[in-house]
Amino acid sequence: MPWYNAGTVAVTNNSATVTGTSTGWVGNVDAGQAFIGPNGIPYEILSVNSATSITLRTNYVGTTASGQAYRIMPVQGYLRDLATQAAVLVLSFATVRDGVGQGIFPGGSVGTPGFRFSGDEDTGIYRPSADAMALVTAGVERVRVDSNGALCVGRTAPDLSGARAVIADDSTGRGLNFVTSSGNGCGVIGTTGASDATAGLIINAYRGGGSIRFALNGQERWQFSSSGHLFPVADNVYDVGGAANRIRQFYSGTSTIHTSDEREKSWIGINADDRAKYLRIARAILDELGWFQFLESIEEKGADGARWHFGVRAQAVWAIVAGEGLCAPLIGTGAEQRPDPDWEGPPPPAWLCFDQWDEAVRQEPIFSEVLLDADGKPLQTGIRETIEREAGNRFGLRTDQLDLLLSWGLRELDKEKEALIADLTARVEALEAA
């Protein structure tokens, strides 16, 4: 290492202070090195005070002088001190090397997270328990992922067994807000704000022009308008319920509206050749009308408690129509009863309905209690199948159309009676006139 000798010095007899001119001792000179002045005697440097001032361990014994040349002599102790300081640094850094240096952070706490930020040490990530982690802001836990993989927002644990994500609402009931790309609020999913079991779920679209739409398979199917009306997105495409998934009851303030625009119909009317058939069908159905009780109601309430209903049996009506050759005859009995699939005649009138459905099976994986995969998770050993719905069928009627047929039949009977009365009246009048 070269000896430092930039600038000149001023020394004073019997003084430990050395003053430099054009010197740069800070960073170039250290305590413990030797100062050799004008008298040629080495002095140990006690301290470096500034770029132009040092203090010797003993007083200068030479003659007072200024503008003098000098030299700073390095000593071997410098390297030893450097090695000692490096060893202390390495030792103190060992915890960093073995921890954060390998990506391993302390668990921390909600007040001082293990992973936090300078200037904001109550914000970050900490480990609340084994196999769990949580996000913290302002010293308050906001989001947690527990050991089962459940995501909890605003809660420290899921409240529902098996829930994979739990979002707690605030005091106003807002749980999950949705905004547009420009930051405008468009809707919220939350609760009524109640904190007990009476709280209900609310899906709310903001702004008067907004609506709530439900989509399946990438296509919008149903929507609530901003006025609260529910309707399908596509016209005359979707059903409500099905033969095996029926709606139990509708309550309405007015009757239903069946569109009947003649511009959407190819009108056939009543063929004179078939008039007698339709009239016989109507009369036979009128004779079939009667009271009945539903078997499920009898099973639930007993024969005396089950209510009586008035109507017809769909299979009986089907048999009446089939008897006139206007639909397939029925074959089989009980659960196997169905229209003859080999029938090659006309399809049944639209007010006669027969629907059938396949068996619905739900599949669930079966996991071993002792066998584990490479990740230490239970190994799947099979699939459990559960029948959710048996295969079956059901006959039905479009009663609005059937009622119109019966009304037509009654009117035709009235016409026949009116014609008969007119004929009898004419005959009586003729007899009286004779």
C-alpha cells in the first residue's frame, strides 16, 4: 500500500495537533498508522479529525514549522483490523444469510409482519398459524389463506364448513364491489347489513340504466332490468322448470298472457271432415272430468287431510285422442307406460305432452386414508357414483289449449241444441197453424 503524502503540514513543538494544507486525510489515513514529520521521527496517529487535521498519540518534539513535507506510513495492523472487522460483519450477517438470504422470513405478528416495509412497518405479510399466511395493512389483518386453502377476506377463519372463500361485509352490508375499467361503480354483492342469522344476500347493480345478467356457456341467458323485471335475453328460447324439475306454485296478481299473434301462425281452423272427431274428443274429455287427490299429499297428510282437485287424467285424454287416430296409442303399464314408439301416424296435438329423462348420476372422488401422493396429499383410489334422480317419464297437458277445445265443444253442442229447438219450434208452430 503506498504511503500518503499529499499537501504539506504545520507542526508545533510539544503539541499533538497536526494541521494540513491541501490534504485529504479522511478516507486515506486511519488511526494507528504512523505520521513522519520534518524531524523524521514516526508518531502514532490517535485520530483523524478532518481532511486537514489529525491528532498524534504523543506530542511532537521537533521544531515548530509550517509548509513541511510529511509521510503517512501504513502498518501491518491495518490488515489485521480489516480481517477482524470482516469476521464480525460475516458473523453478524449469518442470520440474514441463513434466513432472508435463502428466502426464509420470520413469522412476525399482526403488528410487525415478518415481511414488511421500511417507513411502514405495520404493513406486510405474517404467519398467523402453521400452514397459513395473512396480509396486513395498518396493523390489521385483512386477508388470510388458512391451512385448508380457504380464502378469508375480512375474517380470520371461514364461518361455513367446507367454504373455499369467505368475504365479510362492512357495516353497510357491502362485501364485494365491482367497478368498470374507468373506475365507475357498477354493482355490489353484499348483505342487508344485519350481523345475525337474519342477514340476507343482496346483488345490486348501480345506476338507473344498469341490469343484472346471468350467463351460461359463454352466452347471456336471463336478466333483471333496472326496473326489476326478470326476462330471458333471447326471445322464446328458455323454459322455467322441466318435466323432472317442476315449479311447485306460481302466485300472481293477474293472469298469464299467452301471445297469440295471427302474424306468427299458419291458420288451419277446424276442418269440416274432422269436426266430428274433435267434437267426440271434446265430449269424451268432458265426461272424463272429475275430482282427485295427489298421492304425495295423501302420503303426507292422509286421505282426510289431502285437498281435492278437479281435472282430468292425462293418460285418459291421450287414450281418447289415440282412439280417433290422431296420436300414437299407449303401450305398457305403470312406470313403463308410454306412447308407442313405432307409431307412424301424426304427432299428438300440442296440448298432449309426454316428457322423459335419463338417470342423473353425481360422481365424487374417493381418497385413501393411508396412501399419499408425491406431494403428501391423499391418493385418489376410485370414484363414488350417487344417483341423484332416477330415469323416468311424465304425461302432461297444456290446459289453456285444452280448455279452449272444450269451450269449442260446448259451443258446438249449444249450436246443435239451438238448431234442434228451432226445428221443434217450427214444427209446433206448423201444427198449431193447421
